[in-house]
Amino acid sequence: MRNFTSVHDLGDLKGAIKEALEVKKDRFAYQHLGKNRTLLMIFFNSSLRTRLSTQKAATNLGMNVIVLDVNQGAWKLETERGVIMDSDKPEHLLEAIPVMGCYCDVIGVRAFATFENKEDDYSEKIVNQFIKYSGRPVFSMEAATGHPLQAFADMITIEEHKTKERPKVVLTWAPHPRALPQAVPNSFAQWAVAAGYEVVITHPEGYELNKEFTDGATIEYDQKKAFEGADFIYAKNWAAYEDPNYGKILSTDRAWTVDSEKMALTDNAFFMHCLPVRRNMIVTDDVIESDRSLVIPEAANREISAEVVLKRILESL
């Protein structure tokens, strides 16, 4: 595997999950792959789990790790071609990228949607420039439209806890005070369908996601109906995708908050969320603190998903 930006890069998803469960049994078994190899992690946006889990995964594999926070530890970078660079950005990404490639063997990139231009966001301009110009394998640590490392960890977690071959997995929109990207829900929906689960997405009207990511899922606008008989509830906020409201908040209706009354409609479902989570906006305290909450095991599996991705990239070098 040369690059990793979506579920399609893994090939057989069931095989990748099986590999992840084996790696989890002995996460230091492949240190020979990373010996004298360097991972460069580039952050255009803030991070907690992604930064820690990916760095841990790389060290498990014997790699050296360099972490660059573009907003704090480097020049401001221009990303547009044809711009007269007379502002506060003294370096262009098209020079910076190949320079970065000189210092490493693998590059991880984290760059969120800006909501300034839908076409720019959904063309994945930043990560694709790294793929084109760095000369190195590149993997996404969350991009404008997807968060594949998170979705991979989510699938590992579901496989570890499911009690039936084809569980009902519900992705539910929940309120949030800020406009959030569609990256996590896009990837979760796409990966859950690829895993062969029964996938239901529930949200207020106007919050429809890009059909490229939700193909194969059922859309249900009645949240309580969607929860009926569910085995896993995955809560996440996202801003509107469809024009002319792209990137906008259309609702903060707290009737969509996941609470114990709604969880009682499920088949004793597990609760999932990628974190960080706004308590009593996205989910109530009692639900996230219950013994059916998987938010911590889910976060722990971020190390495993990153390690499998890095392992496969290193095996291709």
C-alpha cells in the first residue's frame, strides 16, 4: 500500500480488521520494518488522539518520528497557485512539500475542511498535493472529507464487541455549538457499509451527507425510529453539506441529544463517539459513563489502526 486516504486503499476490509486484531496481540512484532525509517507527521489542525496514537504506532514499529505543527512551528504556508505572495505567508506549499519529503520516509497529514469553498474541500487539495509532490508515501490523519484512521479504529471496535454477524449500526447527528466538518461521519458511514453492517443514518432534514459516502446506508429522519433494535449508536455532529448551506449550522435542537431514554429503544446498544465530545449536547453524562460506552476502547484502537496502516506502507517500501 503506497498511500492511505480511504477504505478503498486497504483492499479487503475484513482481512485488514483480522490483521489489526493480530497486531493488537503483539504490537512490537514488526519493529524491523521501521528500523532507520522516519515518519513526518504534519498538522495543519489541532489533535490529541491522532497525534498520540499515530506517534505511538510508529514507535511500536521502530520508526523515528518528527512532528511539525504548521501553525506554531513553521512559516505560514501559501496553498494557492498564481498568488502574489505579498502577505504574511512567506513560503509556498509547493516548495515546502518536496523539502519535507527530503527528511523522511513516510508522511502523515492532518488538514481539515475550511468551509470557505466546497469544491476546494471536496477535492482534498492539501493531502493530494502531498501525494503529488512529496515523493513519499502519504496517509491521511484526517482530511477535509474523511478520517480513515478513525473509521478503521471504529470498525475494529465494533468487530471486538458485536454479538451478531451483521449488527445494526446507527450513525446519529447530534447538536453542537460549532460548525463541524463531515469527515468523521463520511468515513464512518462508508466504512460501516463496506464492513457489511446494516447501516442507518439519522439526522434532521438538511443534513444529508454526500451520497458518495452514504451509498448503501438507509436514511431515517425519525431518530427514535432509527434507534429501534440498534446494536451500536455512533453519535456525531456535522455541518450541512448541500448547497447553498454548505458548512452552516441549520439546527442546535437538543431533542437530538443521545440520552438514556433513546438508548432504551435499542437492543442494549453500545455507544460510540470519536471524541472530543460535548457532554449534554452530543450525549448525556449517564450514557457516556455507562458500561455500554465504548469511547475509551475506541480511542485506544486508534493506535492499532495507525499501526496497521504504517505497517502496510513500510512493507511496500
